[in-house]
Amino acid sequence: MIISLENLNSGLAWWRAKSDWGSDVMNSEYAGIFGDRDLGIQNGWWEQALGRLGRWHAYRGPKRPNSKAKIAALGAARLEEIEAEYQKLAVRSSTEPCIADHDWEKVAPWYCLAYEIKSSPVFAGKMCHFLLPNLFVVMDNWAVDAFDYEIYWRGMRDAWRTFPNQDAAKTMLIDAIGPTATLHARYPIETKIIELCHIGHKHRSGRF
């Protein structure tokens, strides 16, 4: 089982020891991610997301397109479609959309749009995460391995829905972010726990 308190603890230990992604488990980063989204999809979000995709190593592999200019043009040409799909997902939730509350069939059109810009589950997953962080889990070649995103998303959604220790996992993550930190109001707790559990599962199996 990937989602477990043991794997979460292992994932947090790896995050602190091996990554340079911030001791606050990206809490401060999400202020920027949500701030960029609040600009409006056609009013600066894409330019900011493009820069973050580069910093998160989402398009630098050998698979084309892998240049910032080409990806920028492809994304800019799809902004109306991106905004339309975002609005469809946003209006279905009274709060920030969460992976536990959706089915793949509803979220797939937005993922497919991102995948059409670059056919990589790492790129598409991160691009979707930057727009709806608690609906799409980050996939990374190094930390969690990359494979079919639909299979991953469905499996992790179902595992989270039936996980009996959700409250304990949330407390563990919030404590790890730091006692002096103010948790961002829209911090994606569920998808970050899933990501960390997957990292911990890989770490405990010795596959790093």
C-alpha cells in the first residue's frame, strides 16, 4: 500500500535529507502558485506557470517540444480552452477542488489539454497541478518515477478515499511544515500527502 503513515514519514525524511525543495514542504511556494492563478488564466497565469514549469524541470528532457519558446507558443494558443476547462472544474466545488471529490472522467479534459502541449505525464501533471494543486498530484521522474498518469491518478484517488488515517496524516504533514509557519489557506494537503507517500514508498524500497 502506497498511502500509509509509514510511507509519509519516510517521504518527509527523504524530502528533508535529499531534496532542495524547501523545508516548509512548498508551503511558501503555494502562495505564488495561487497568486499566479488569481491573475486570471488569460491575464498572466500562463507566463508565470511557464517559468515555474522550467524551475520544476518539467520540459527539459530530450522529448520534444523541450524549448521554452515552443511550449510558450503552444500554451498561449490554448488559453481560452484552458480557462474553459478550469471554470468547469472550479464551479463543481464550493471550496478548492480536491482529488477526493472528483472522477477521472471529469478532470481528464484539462489533463489532455496539458498533455497536448507536451506529451509527458511529468509535464502535464505539473502544469495541471499549477492550476488546481489539490486535484492533480505532482509526478516527477526522480522522486516518484513517471508512468501512465490516468492509472496513477485513479489509483491514488481511490487509495486516499479509503485511507483510514487521513486525519493523522494531515496532522503529520502540518507539523512537518513547521510550528512557526502559517499554513497557506489553500495548501494542497491531500495531494501533497499522496506525493510524499509515493516518495516514501520508493525510498523504503531502496529505489533511489
